[in-house]
Amino acid sequence: RTVLRGESSRKGADLLDIEEYLNEAHSQGLKSVRAHFNVMAWSDDAEELKRIKNDVGSQMASMGCVPRHNTTDCPTLFWAGIPGNAADFPAEESFHTFIEQAVCLFAGETNYKDSPSAFGIRMADRISGKPLHIDISDLPMKRGVTTNRNKFVLGPSGSGKSFFMNHLVRQYYEQGSHVVLVDTGNSYQGLCEMIHRKTKGKDGVYYTYTEDNPISFNPFYTEDKVYDIEKRESIKTLLLTLWKKDNEPATRAEEVALSNAVSQYIGRIKEDNSIVPCFNTFYEFIDTDYRKVLEDKKVREKDFDIASFLNVLEPYYKGGEYNYLLNSDKELDLLHKRFIVFEIDQIKEHAILFPVTTIIIMELFINKMRRLQGIRKMIIIEEAWKAIASANMASYVKYLYKTVRKYFGEAIVVTQEVDDIISSPIVKESIINNSDCKILLDQRKFMNRFDQIQGLLGLTEKEKSQILSINQSNDSSRRYKEVWIGLGGTQSAVYATEVSIHEYLAYTTEETEKMEVRELAGKLGSDMEAAIRQIAEKRMDEEK
């Protein structure tokens, strides 16, 4: 063991230095103290110890301190440093300084600490690998560090973004949360199938869009015929999205006319139980009763062009190309399923189906959010958020982000393209500004453009240096990737997402590994857990 001590002034200071010290103390009313600081370093290898001594010494020298290598009085210094033993401290091992400077040099021996909150996720210390329990949702809210639980996640392809998100949502689910995922890359298929088998089909529902079995909805249906402001707003936003294309904003007159149409249709279906709430009957209502209302009010065509509205929405009416989309005769059981994945990769390039499907899934989540009181719920929107980054959707996304906080919920947007967050004002105004928790993964691919990200996210220089240190010196003997988590602009740290080989195989997005697990699971009667266990044991034997 080696003890290193830094001195703030050279030995044998002359009288001028002493006089200057006393004058400064007297003129500014500073308190003088005796101080001693040391760095303890140890190693079983003599060469490594020599390197450590040199590294520590150079760092202390960069602070303006002169390091003294003491290898003989270690026991005495250690004993005297214990509270209550200061009388045995050697006088020659201390120096005079002011209390302000002494406090600046003092650093308590500590490391990342477990959160006292009962709720949280398991991460690891990036250096030691020590498991850590951290709460990035509830405790920051209670302490006033954040005002909402929403999260914004940025990480390029291959940075471990999907791996971290799998790790997070699994732990939230296991602590009772309701999780709804909108994905475009099969990132959560393995975890969803694991949950489905573990719950014997009661949970872990995986919806995917295919030509033979497309996802269909009925946004006009409610079980109890209660249409509160959130429900009405989501229907109006859906209709505007179907009607207006290429980010063309609706006029105030058009919004008012459409709001009135929705309100009057809702009033009609409440009065007449024979009317089946769906897009078909809404379309017919607009074409007949509401057309007469507009004529009686003498609403001009330039204020609300009903013919144009009906023409654009005709493909969703019976007999149209997309007549199945908004006229489902069955309800997706979102209310009681706690882990649901909507995988819509097949339609991510479809200009109509992609945004409509995304919006309706969000509306279904809002319905879950309103009805499940006192239960944590979260919606994770992966790259699908691009479908809603339009002028007509800005107010709706902002509304979702502000509303979810009131219902013990959180919205998480995940993206991998820096251009997306830089170029879209919708992302900045509606998503980033309403996400008090920001999570960034390895940003080395964006190194030359990080100043733009820093400005957009409002990161400090300290936070920037933390983020750019991610994965720079990882221990090759450990299976982990680092992640930066910032809370409310005041607290931030880098953690390691380190899991067992079993968990790794459940989350992996590598095609060859996924195929290996799925093929073996097929041979074992679709038992993914057994397949993962066998592959993990085989790999651990190979590593030995």
C-alpha cells in the first residue's frame, strides 16, 4: 500500500509568504486550519503500483500540489486519520491553509449509492461493476428534481439502445407497470414471448401488421359511452391527420367545424342506441345531418369544405381501400393486459397506415391511462414517433405528454437519428421540453455534431464530458454497455447495463443469435426459457 500526500505550499516558506498569508487571513476574516489530504492506492503487482503512483502524482501536480510519496508511515497515518485519533497525527504531515481551500480539496470516500426508493431498476457501477438500484421515475419527482416521468432516449444503431430499453421495461413490468410498446424493428419480440409463456397466455401480447391480418381499430367506441375531453381531442386529431396531408395545418374555422361535428355525432349515438359507433356511421352522419347543419348556419365552403372532407376520407368508409382500419367490430383488450407490443414494421413506409395506426395506438393508451387509477403505466414509442411529427399532431403530442403525468404514467420516445431531433421542431417543443429524464447512449458516431445535440438538449459541459466518456475504457472481461442518465438538468451519471448471459440472449437483436434461440425453442415445444438456458450453459462452458 502506498500513501500519497499533496502539499499546497512549498516547504520552508520564507517570511514574505508567511506575512502574505497572515495579511490575507486578517483582511478577509479567513479561518486558518491545519490540513492533510492523501490518496491511498494499492496493487498486488509492483509494476502496476509504480504506474498508479505516477498517474496519481501527475494528477495532483496538475492541481498545483506537490505530491509526497510516503511508504513508511502508512499504519500511523491510517490510525491517526480515524475520527478521535487526531492527537496522534504527525505535525510534519500537515500544512496550514484556509478552510475554503481545505474544503475544496476534501472529497469523501464514496461511490454511486443505491436509491432509497422501493421502485427502480438494476444497473451497475461503470468501474467496479457493483450492482446499483436506481429510481429515475418516482424519487426525482418527490424531491422536486423533475416535474414529470417522461423520458427521451437517443442512441445510434449498435449503441445498446434496444438492449437498455428491454432491460428497463422488463423491470418496470415486473414491478406492476402496464407497458405499451410501439416498435418498428422486432426489438421486443423475445421479451414479449417470454412473458406470454410465463403467464400462460394471459399477458405478453404481440400485435403485428400483415396483409392477411391487418391491425384494425374503432376509435369511436367506448364501453360506457363516456367521451371526455381526451377522447374527443384524439378523435379530432385523427380526423385532421387523415384529412390534411404534407403538414398542411388546419384553419381555425376547420378545427371548430370538425369539433362541432364530433360533438354532435357523440350526442346522436348517446340518444340512439341503434347507431353503431364507428367511422362508417360517422361518415354517414357528416354526409347527411351535419351537411344540413352547415347549410342552415350558412358556413362558407372556404371555411369548411365538406365535399373535400368526405372525398379524402372516403377510402376509410365501407367499400373503400382501408374500410377495415377504423370499423373494427372487436376491441383490443388493452385495459387488462400489462405487456403489449404493437410491431408495425411492415407499414413504416406507408404514408397513410403508419401515422393512422400510431395515432390510434396512442389513443388506446390514453383510454388505459384514464381508466386504471393508481396503477403505473407507460408507453414507449420507438422510431414510430416520426409518423406523428407533423404540424397537426404537435398540440396532440404535447397534450399527451402533459396529461400522462397526471395519471401516474410516463411517455418514452426512442430514436437513433440525430438529424431527426435537430430538424424537427415538433420533437423539441412537444417531446424534449416535456421529458425531464434524458437518456443517451454511445455518441461517438455523432462526435463532430455533438455541439448541436448539446444545445438542443441543454447539456452542460460537465454532462457533455460524461456522455463522451461512454464506452471509452470498458473492461473487456465484462459484458456491458454504458448509458448516461440525466434528471431535470441537475443530476446526471453514467451507469453500466450489465446482465447475465441468460438475459442477454433474451434481449439480443443480433439476427444469428435470435435465430439460434428461436430454432432451439421450436425443438423444445416453444419453450424459450429452456432454449436460453441451454445456450447460456453451453457458452459459459466454452468461456471456461
